[in-house]
Amino acid sequence: AQTVTQSQPEMSVQEAETVTLSCTYDTSESDYYLFWYKQPPSRQMILVIRQEAYKQQNATENRFSVNFQKAAKSFSLKISDSQLGDAAMYFCAYRSIGGGSQGNLIFGKGTKLSVKP
Amino acid sequence: KAGVTQTPRYLIKTRGQQVTLSCSPISGHRSVSWYQQTPGQGLQFLFEYFSETQRNKGNFPGRFSGRQFSNSRSEMNVSTLELGDSALYLCASSSNSFNTEAFFGQGTRLTVV
């Protein structure tokens, strides 16, 4: 079974600085998707960034980028120029491609990010 | 385009009762998944429906059930509520059978007393 581990329960960053959130996962599959979701106090999960395992190029969305190391099964999220609105819980998630696990997101426990003004 | 709508937003029930939660996906989306979020267990997958068929199910007791209607709206039901069922229940919808991107609703906060 696949697992996702986020080893940092809480992180803090100064406004305008850069922060990196860590995520590791375990799987025997060769193709899959990885995601970072943000959950602000409003509780709604918002997709931040997505990475397809078969793509070697790291995904980037504006100030958000990932460092995807497939062999090491590592998927970290870098937030550049941190803003107060980035304060939230961040969840790393894994999803298989096809098979009986279609549509099943497997989440890590989350990292609570605080942004200091 | 309206997002995923979950109703009600908050619910308080007594132990032993049953509850039904509703999820309206984004228009055109055919896949609906349900997740339970608690401080202790985190986010756990309940089940997924695609075109009115349950396609995948998580490791939850039979007290948890769901269904999907022809308009893709989904309901989940929990019978014989226990205190441990208190949680945030999140619904997510996707446009295709591969669920490349899931869009979440704001959740229903269920409190069992």
C-alpha cells in the first residue's frame, strides 16, 4: 500500500522569504500523480500544484515549485516570496494511475505553515 | 462556474442517530469522492462514485454508505452515529474517469454528541 509522509508538522517563514515543505512517499508503482493541496482556515482544499511521475521536469505554478526526486521518492514544495495569504495547512497527496485505486487520493498528515509579517 | 457545494455546512447529531450529507459537484463532473478529516487520523478516503457506480471504497465500516444520482449529485449516509464519527467530511469532484484534478468543497462539519 502507498503511504505519504510529511515530517514537518509546523513550519514558519518570514513574509517575502522562501520556505520548503518536505514530503516523502512509498510506492511500488512506476506511474502516479503527486499533488500539493492547501487548506486555509476556510477548510476548502485548494490544489496548489500537480506532478506526473513520468515527467522529469519539475512542475511550477507562479511562486510555487516542486523538487521531484523519483528515485528518492521525495516531493518537496518550495514557496517563494511568501505572502500572508500562504498561511495554511499544506497536504502532500499521492494518486495511482488506473487500477482499483482510481480516484483515491492518499494524503500526508499535513504541515501547518505560518507566515510572519 | 459554480464550485463543489456541500450541504449542510454544520451539523450536530446525537449518538445513535443517522445523518445524510449532500454534495453537488461542478457542472459536468461525473466523479465524486468523499473523505473524512479528523485531527487524529488526518484525511481518509471513504468512497468514490463515477456515473452512479461506486468505483472505489476505503476502509470504513458498513455504517458509512453513499450513492450518486443521475445528475452526479452524491449523498453519503452514516447510520448509528458514534462519537468518533465527529469530523469534517469533504467531497471532491473530477471531470474525467482518471480524476487528474480533484476540486474540493468546503466540507460538512459533523459533531456527534
